[in-house]
Amino acid sequence: QVQLVESGGGLVQTGGSLSLSCAASGGTFSSYAMGWFRQGPGKEREFVAAIRWSNGNTYYSDSVKGRFTISRNNAKNTVYLQMNSLKPEDTAVYYCAADSTAQAMGVMTFPDAYEYWGQGTQVTVSS
């Protein structure tokens, strides 16, 4: 059974940085695609970034491009989200997700593309 465990959330001031981690277990992830989503208060779940485990190709939403970086560590089965220049509108619960079929990147922006989800970690950016 695939399990995803996020960590690294917290409270940070505007302009600050945070790094999130997603530890994956219970699967062979070399063929997976991994994504980060977020859900703010009263909002729908929103795509943030995705990465193909096999080749490291990445994809970002326009709202985080240039500020956030997704990466992975194959040896640790861990995906990271480095978040810089944080804004109050980045405040949300951030979720890690995994797709065993590694679909086209355009599809990876949709939550329904992912089979497995973590429990989420809260990120709060104060103004």
C-alpha cells in the first residue's frame, strides 16, 4: 500500500521560505509522477507542481513559477517542494500526491489524475 507523508509546513512571514518533504513508501516509484497541490480556506484544491520520477521533468502552475521548486531524491523516495518569496495567498494546506501511470503533464494538473494522497501539511504566510 502506497503511503505518502508530508512534513515541513509551518508559519512564515511574507517573503520567507519553507521546504516541504513528501516521504513515499509501499511502491516502486521510478515510473510514478508526483505532484503537490494546495487548498486554501474556502477554496478548491489547486495544482502547484509536478515531477516525473523517471527523468525529473517538472511542471508548475503560473502562480508559483519562479518561486517554488519541486525535486526528488531517488535514494530516499522523497519529493521536495522548496518555496521561496512566500506570499499570504500561498497560505493553504499542502498535499503530496502520486500517480502510478505518470500521465501527460497537462493531465497532472488535475487532482483526479492521482491515486494516492498524503494527509497534508499547513503552510501559513503572515503579512
